[in-house]
Amino acid sequence: MRILVLGGDGYLGWPTALHLSRAGYEVGVADNFARRGYDLEMGVDSLVPIASLHRRVECWEEVSGNRIEMYIGDLTEDEFVHDMVARFRPDTIVHFAEQRSAPYSMVDRKHAVYTQVNNVVGTLNLLYAIADINPSIHLVKLGTMGEYGTPNIDIEEGYIEITHRGRTDVLPFPKQPGSFYHLSKVHDSHNIAFCCRAWGLRSTDLNQGIVYGQSTPETTLHPDLATRFDYDAVFGTVLNRFVIQAAAGEPLTVYGKGGQTRGFLDIRDTLACVELAIRHPADPGEFRVFNQFTETFSVGELAEKVCQAASGSTIVHIDDPRVEMQEHYYRAAHTKLLDLGLLPFLLGDELLADLLAISRAHVDRIELSALQPHVMWRTTSSDISRNPMPERDSTASDHPR
Ligand code: NAD
Ligand code: USQ
């Protein structure tokens, strides 16, 4: 089977490409290096050094004997997308290639527009290419649990049966996303669902929770195969940030009360879930939704866990830069991937110790000023585009376009 991994230079796309290549699939990766550009723009960097995509691909061939085909280009350019799909002839496309930071999307108008154009237009170009070239391609799309928000009822896997004024239907679960980034994922989901209905395309939307971890069985085979490990307040996700803050001897920054509860999963489970979705494709015309996480934690609980694993750490509650519920009900279904055979890696002492060791090995690369959040959801002046860029924002970059 031929699989094209879009966003194959990213935190999750690169290890997924390696995992699928090792499992015997013919793999291609595509990326426009936008993610590396955001780092330059924000003046931050992955804690673990990462090789160029060219070197990564070369290294993987040296280590495994397997070739990964590379496509360098932007999904918002329709000719690039069309030519790539026509040339690679994938059976499955795994689509990770989006701007994925909620704070980045909330910096100001330009960043909100960039995020939604990049994500929504990229996915639309892809849908047209699939429909034109081979409608039987299975699109495995990375969505997010944040599409649902935090309703005061149980969250279902994509759809809910509703009886209204005596009539019953199964309808998409209501969406209440919490940032322009999360909104872009909702827009994508609607566009993909429409193309499944209208054109008979087949797709699985993986509504993924927050990923933690850095090592996978393939990325540890050589330092040049490492994937990125972000800790800054814009791209670092919460558990990875807490571990790196602990390694730096800095207090763990719980926003507000810390009762914000989310679904989480180990990076190794991302790879397993994507492979399960590939091996059990959606039917033609089907828009299938899986909730892809393995456990739920509140932010406060996670901070406590990290404090226990790294003795001597402290927790600080700082004003929440986001508009979100800080205490709320949260219960979300996540049985469909388990039914397909997922055996999850649950969060335990071993994983935390591994992450702390990685963080301590690179502690001299931590830029302390990058730890503090500076992007605010709510504006206090009439100028809604007012989030100041951090002072270290000095290097040239063309983002956002
Ligand atoms: P990432 O930013 O590390 O990787 C995304 C990659 O896509 C980057 O290499 C970037 O350069 C590329 N890209 C972005 N726009 C592109 C474009 N227009 N054309 C070509 N390439 C483009 O992000 P990640 O953490 O690996 O996340 C991957 C996907 O998974 C995203 O869609 C994200 O929304 C989703 N997701 C991530 C998490 C998480 O915790 N990291 C959780 C849930 C869902
Ligand atoms: N938080 C803190 N302290 C911190 C950082 C974050 O308390 O130092 C809190 C946030 O306020 C939020 C929660 O932790 O309530 C999660 O924040 P996050 O930055 O880890 O995750 P989020 O912004 O939701 O985004 C990440 C990925 C995104 C993905 C999403 C999955 O960046 O691509 O879609 O997780 S989900 O949350 O399920 O929508």
C-alpha cells in the first residue's frame, strides 16, 4: 500500500512516516517547512535538535534500507497538490499538514487569517485532487478533540442521536471550538463530510487529544531521526511543557484554576491509531470520526504528576491567557480505536522519567523567556490585533504570509 504523509517534517508526521515505512508500506512525505518558519518568527526552537528533512530521509535509508519519497511544497498551491497526488498515486493520504497552535492563531488578525487560509484551503485543494485523480483514496485527516469544546454533556464520537419534536436523526455532535485554530479544524470537518456526501469520497477524521512524548521506536535509532520537542508557550503542549519546566528548575505554569480537562495520548499511540485507521478504511461515501485519545486529565492533575516525578518542582497558578472554562464536566467517548485493537501506552512513571531525562540532556538549550505565555485571547483595548510579539522576535521570516 502507498501512503502519502502530509506534514511529514512535523512533530507527529515524521515519526508516523518512519513507523509506516518500517511496517512495510511505501511512504512519501510532503511539507513546506512552515513549522520551521514559525520557530524563526517566534524566536524559539525545538528542545531536541532536529535534522533537515533531506538529512532525515537520507539517514532513514542508511538505517533501514527503506526509501521515503519527498515532496517539498505548499498545500495551498493547487498545482503542487494535484501533481504530487498524481505522481505518488497513494492509496491513503494521512493529512497532518496544518498550522496547529491555538495561541499562534490568536496572536492577531494576520495570524488568524493565515491559520484558517492555510488549513482550510490546503484541505480543500487536497479534496479536489483526490476527487479528480482517484476518489477511492482514503483520506485520514488529523482533527482535534478541541472541535467539541467542553459541553456539559457526554461527548460522542462524531455523531449524536437526537430526538426533536418527535423525530429522530443521527447528526454531527455540536462543535464549540476555543480558538481560530480549533475553528479551522471544524471548517475542515464540514468540508470533508460534504465531499464524502456529495462526491462519494472516503475519510476518517481523527479527533486527536493532546499528544505528549518525544521518543518512538524508530526516532531513537539515530539522533538525526529525532522528532521535535517544543516547550515554548505558543507551540509547546501542556505536558511536554511541564516536564521541560521541571527539568529547567522553573515552576510549572498552570493557567488559572487548572481544572481544564482534556483527552491525552502518548506519541506512540498516535502512530498506532493512524495505522489502525489505515488498515480499516472508511467505506466510499463515509465520513467516519474517531476520538483519538487514551486518558483524560485536568491540567492541575498533570502538574501534580510531573511534580511527583521530578522532586523539588513547584507549581504556579498564573492568569489564564485563554478564554476557556477552568472547571467543567468532561467525559468523551473513545471506544472505536480500542475496538480496532489499540493497546494504549498509559501515562506512567517510566514515560515521565524518560521525558525528564531527554529534557535534562538538553537543558542548556532552554530559552527561559519562551516559557511565559504572551498571547492573550481577550483584548482589553479597542485594538483587537494587539498581542505583542516577544522581544526575541528579531529574525527574518515570511510567516504569516
Ligand atoms: P507540526 O506543526 O509539528 O507539523 C505540521 C507540519 O505541517 C509542519 O511540518 C508544517 O511545516 C507542515 N505544514 C503546515 N502547513 C502546510 C502547508 N500549507 N503545506 C505543506 N506543509 C504544511 O504539528 P504536529 O504537532 O505534528 O501536528 C500535526 C497534526 O496533528 C496537525 O494537523 C494538528 O492539528 C494535529 N494534532 C496535533 C496534536 C498535538 O498535540 N501535537 C493534537 C491533536 C491534533
Ligand atoms: N495550559 C496550562 N499551562 C501551560 C500550557 C497550557 O495550563 O503552560 C492549559 C491550556 O490553558 C489548556 C490546556 O492546558 O487548557 C491545553 O493546552 P495545550 O497548549 O497543551 O493544547 P491546545 O492548545 O488545546 O492544543 C494542542 C495542540 C493542538 C491540538 C490540541 C488537541 O497544539 O494542535 O489540536 O492540543 S485538543 O486540546 O484536544 O483540542
